[in-house]
Amino acid sequence: MLDTLKKFVYAAGVSGDEGDIASVIKKQIEPYVDEVYTDAMGNLIAHKKGIPGAKKLMFASHMDEIGFMVSYIDDKGYLRVSKIGGINWTASSYSKVEFKNGTKGVLIPEARTDPKDFRPEVFYVDIGAKDKKEAQKHVRIGDFCRVSPSLDRLCGKRVAGRPIDNRIGCYILAETAAAMKECVNDTYFVFTVQEEVGVRGAKTSSFSIKPDYAFATDIGGSGDIINCAPFEVVLGKGIAIKIKDGMVICHHTAVELLSDLAKKEKIPVQYEILESGGTDTCMLQQAAGGCIAGALSIPTRFGHSAVETIDMGDVEGGIRLFASLCAYKLD
Amino acid sequence: MKSFDFDFLRELSLEFGPCGCEKAVLGIIKNRIEKYCDETYYDACGNLIAAIKGKSEKITAFYTNVDEAGFYVKAIDDDGRARISLLGSGATEYLSGRRVSVGNGVKTYDGVVAARPIHSLSKDEETKPTSADKLYIELCTGKKEETEKLFGVGAFGTYKSEYSELAGRYIKCKALDARAGAAVMCDLIYGIDKAKTENGYYFCFTVMGSSGIRDGAAAAAAYNIGKCDLAVVLGTLGTSDLYGAEGRDAVCVCGEGAVISDSDGRTIYSAEEVKALKEKAEKAKIPYQENRACAGGGISADIQRGGEGVRTVCIEIPVKYPKTASVMINKTDCESALSLARLYITEE
């Protein structure tokens, strides 16, 4: 089961440079849909035609991950980087990073920097180059890098690694396409770009598709970690149906639809009310003329670190729930 | 090919065109380019859009934003002084003690932004910029009714300043940061023979870019022209290459060529298109530099994600002291920007 997820996790795809992960997902989903194409922003769109007159159903999961972009190379051969997405500098410091061309490096804060003063400007990447000239042989300004990927099994059905945000969402969509027995609605599986830098890909893809119903899936939080703020959703108690986050209030029809299907299929669910942060859902809701939008959140511990942790039981429920939505005729 | 027309940049920069009142500037541009284009029109937002139609399906759209830093009149006191509010991301310390023009773009009047003499300031006032509430325009009318004969509440204003040539190929004027891209674009239009061109082109001179509103007028222009293969944004980027800033912190350096950004504060540009542009620039030996801090962020975001989205690249001219009455630009960088932009109209 983890083989596909591993492929998704190991493929590179920092926001703005999603080519590698897009081609891995394309190969995976192609057998189950009628057409797969990429739009101007780089969103990967897999389309399975519905019955005549069917409503348009769009699923969205972002395939980009947080990372870094080289912005300056100094005379000593150290690289200054610009952050791509919400970087937790404490979690990223002293990490191995890697580039798509195989170059490896380490992300280090300037010596004698108090962790309280961690900010993008004090970090640099050491790729082991002896000077600027040697560094320029391996990297160019504008190249992307990321904290090295990993995926490990923990106890039971739990796994930890990065970037689980949001390759696990991509995995859910790919598995939904494979598990889907009937496709009554005109269905689009969209793997969006640049979510981590401000839900950018979801904006253009939903504008061109103009869905009637749209559902995102992305990682959420988990209220069972030590000293966290009170939060209902926990690992292992089922996929979470989003009610609201910092950027969207889901349409009640979307919430009820998912709840009813879960009840019918006996899939355990939880309900997510997130105080801050957002996902592609907010853009889907406002797409072109607007649509009925909802989302499934995968309960996740330690998001945006190299040890994002989830329970695969929750993920399986999410796949079953989305597959049952595919078979349900929307009107 | 004609070289960069600095006289035209001078004319554009001296013209009155704060955010929301760009019609005079756009009028000059329209006059200049009309005969070289198949179509020129204003959209509902006030953007000026020009088209050169091609025979093939390939369309490249160029964008530049034309509005400059400024203010508007929010009240007129009984003694005739005009109270103001800043437009967009201007700063009060740039305005204090400056000559300004106030009006509506058809007719403007001279005034000064009052600044109290230094010896009558309190310690606090000496060290802190005057807040916008306390700024006012002195027109010496003496009476509210007299000022109201000139303009009313809602009138626009901006700096009044001269264009001058400085040492080291530098030029100085107000609004250079807002008009350098437009000058590049007008020169670009000259270079296209509309009878012979295979490809189609759009040229969008957008308004209200410094309002800071997301999905602003530029997004409307992108939506209005519809599907394109590529968007090329022409603009300026503030340098921090001033006393003390070095390396990455300088952002970019005047005189080293136009900036090709890989990303900025709001946009990650198309990696493939950026790579292709850098390679072409190197081949053609056009000087260029990179955005060392991934700083800035103008209308590109609205264009890249307007409607169905478009692959986007950006060519920016480094500027010193943007949004002030004394913006400085190095001529070398204007020429570099024009040469880079021309790579997109050279058909193979």
C-alpha cells in the first residue's frame, strides 16, 4: 500500500517546479480516466466523462510542497535561499536538502544565531563547494531545493515523513480514481500547483473547469499532541469533514452530502473547525461563478516538518468516501 | 532597430498620472502607438489595450503598469488649505516640503506640501515623519471657496519635479518607476511590422497598480484579452544597493542590466520561460541580473492567475528611490530591458 505513496513522496515538486511529481501522478492515474492534461500554470487535470447532462464534480489536491529557491551565491560558495511556502525554520534548521539535479546540501543558520531570531535571512545552504565558481557548476540562481524526502512506518497504521503535505491528498485522489466503480458525474481530478504559496493553482484550474461541486483534500491538524491548542480532530478516528478554516466556510450541502455518504457506507468521520490557515477549498468555492465546495482533511501531526505523521486508516476512509461520492448522482 | 527613446520617457514621466487618474498618460501613449496597431481601446477598468493581429494562433501579451505614487484631496479647510490622503504605498516623508500638482489630469494646479521649519518642531516631530493627517497642501488661495474654484474633494495629486540627466548615465525624475516599462513597450511596438507579423501581440498599459488591491485592474486586462501563450510583464524593481547593503541584501544593482526574476514576493515565474529568456539573453550578449532576494511583487500575480492563468515572465529595470519625487534610473538598464523584451518579438 505504501509503494504508491512512497513514489509520490519521493518525487520532487516544490511550488513553481511541480514537473516531476506531475509526471509520476499522471502515470498513476492515466489508466482510470479519459484524458489527462496540464494547464498554463502547470495544474495536472485528469478528466473522466460522466453520463450525458451530468453535473461537474471537481476534486482538488495540491501536489506542490514547501521548499527553497536559490537567490544568491556568495564568494565562499554558500547559497542564500528564498523560502517557498510556510517554512518552519526551527524544524528545517540543520537539515539535509536536495536539488533535482542530485546536488545535496545542508541548511544552516548563521553561527551564534539564537533560535528566537530564526528568519529567512539568517539561513544559508552549504553544498560543500569550495568557492562561488564551484557552486555555480552545480546550482543556478532560481533553482529549487527541498528538505530531503522520507517515509517510514511507525506503530500500527501510522507513517511519518515528508512531504506528506500534500502527497497524501494526491494519493487519495489517485486511489479514488482507481477505486471508482461508476462515474455518473462529469469528474475532474485536479492536482494543483502553488498551494503552499497562496492557493494559486486552484484559482486558475477551477476557473477553467467551472465545477458545480468541488471537493479538496489536504492535511489538517491533530488535537492529540502534547501542549497543543484544543482541537477536536485526532489521529486514527477517521477522515475529517471540513466545516470551516481560516479562509472558507464550507457550503452546508457539501458537509451534509459527505456526512450522509459516510453514514451510509459506515465510514468513521470527524468534523474539522480550523481557526486559521486554509487550503485550495477557498479558491474552489469562488471559482468563476462560484460552486458548492467542501473538503476532507487528513488528521496530521507536525505539519510542515520532516516528520509529518498520519494514520493510514484515516486515509483509507477518505478514499472510500470520495469513491462513494463518485457513484452518487449530483444534481 | 531604434535605440531607447529617452525623450519619450521624459514626456511620460513628467505627465500627471497618480493611481486612479491615469488618463493623461494613457492619452499620450495611445497617440503614440495607435498607427502601429490594429486596435487600441480602453477597457471598463480604464486599462489601455492595444492589439497587433497575427496570422498564426500564437499570442504574446505584454503588460506594464503606468500609475505613479500620489495622493487625493479628502477635505478643504476654511482657509483654503487642502487636506490629503495617500494613494497606495506612498510615504509621508517623501511628500513633506515638496512641490506638487493637484487636479484631475486635464487641468492641474501647483501647490506645496507644507513642512514646518525645523527650528519650530518639537523633539518628537523632528525624528518622526509627519502623519498623513497633519499634511496639507498650501495653494495660497486664502479661502475655501477660492480653492474649490480650482478643484474639489476627490481631486488627485502627485509630485512636481524636473527630468534631469546625471553623471554615470543616470536620469532623475518623478514617476520614472511607473513609466519606464511603458516607454519600453512603446519602443517595442515600433519594431513590429503589423502587415508582416506571423504572431499576434497584445500590449496592456494597466492602471491602479499601486492601489495594493489584489486581483486589481491588471487582472481585468488579463481576463479581457483572453487566452494567450505567454505574458511578459515590464516594470521596475527598487534596489537596496544603497549605503551598507551588499550581496543578497542589495536586491539588484543599477547599471548591471535589467532584472529577470525567478520569483518575487507574490509570483513564482514560469521556470521554463525564465530559463529560456536567460539563455537567449546570454546568447545575444544582453546584460541582465537576477533578483537576489526574490523581492518586490507587482502586477505579475494578477496576470499569471487572472482567468485560466498564463505562463508569465517579468523584466524589470532597477530603480533607486522609487515612489519619490527623485526616482533614479541608469540608462544602461533601460536599454537592456528593451533588448530583452525585443527577444519576444523577433520571430524565428
